[in-house]
Amino acid sequence: MEIFKELIGRPKPKNEKIHELELGTVKTSESSEIANLFAETFTIPHVMKPTEHELCPGNITQITELEVELAFKKTKPCNQPELPFQKLKPLLCSIYNSCLNTGTFLQIFKHAVINPVYKGKGSRSEPLSYRPISTLPFFAKLFEEIIARRISEESRISSL
């Protein structure tokens, strides 16, 4: 169960030490202030209104263990311990089908680790010289792969 908790939690970030950052008149070498400057730079303010989900469970095909297995083979976990995957398949099917049936996505799947990666040009002390790279939890990527495969297959069948 510890492996499962670790995998649905936040992924481990790649550590590239940024010694100093400057945004406008603010210049800092303090780790927490550097993080705040990146957050300010990478965040796009937006307001989302809650929507009603009118899903018809009869129209949604339930996710099967085979779909989970195919997605797992394509989306291998990085830097993670070996998974007892055969034991996890039924549990993952249940979680993913619950998401489909209720029109929701687990909050823990929405948490990404944002790693600033230097673009290779510009001053290393300016936040805009970095590209934000999001790392999602493995089980969120697995669910995404299943849905992407379904959309792709539906598009192929419908000649879209």
C-alpha cells in the first residue's frame, strides 16, 4: 500500500539548483522567494465556473483491466519502485470508472510538480529564461493515456 500512496502522490522533482533570480526590481537568492517568483511568472490567472456534468453512465464504456494494462505498458513509471501491477489493476479500474461515472477527477491527480528548465538563452537570473515543465503523478498519466487511446480510436472509427 505504501508504493500505491507514493505513486499517487506528487512526483519527485529533478533538482537543478538556481542560485539567484531577478524579476523587475526584485532580486533574490532565497529559495522560498525564488519559488514565489517562478510561481508568479508561470501562473496564468483564470476563473473557472463550476459546471454541471450530465454524464449518462449507459453511454460510457467502463474501463477494463486490459485497457489499464495496455496503458501501463506504454506509460512506464519513472524513478519509481517496481509495482505489484497485477494486484493494482482491479483497484485502478475501480478508481478510473468512478471518475468516468461521476464526471470528476481525483484532486490528488491534479497536483503537478513544476520544474523550471533553462531555455538555453537569456540570463539565468531571469524567470522568463526558464520553461515550466509539469510532472504529473504516474496514475494520472495512466488515466490520461487510457482516455487519449479511446479518443484516438473513436476519431479513427468516425473518420474525424
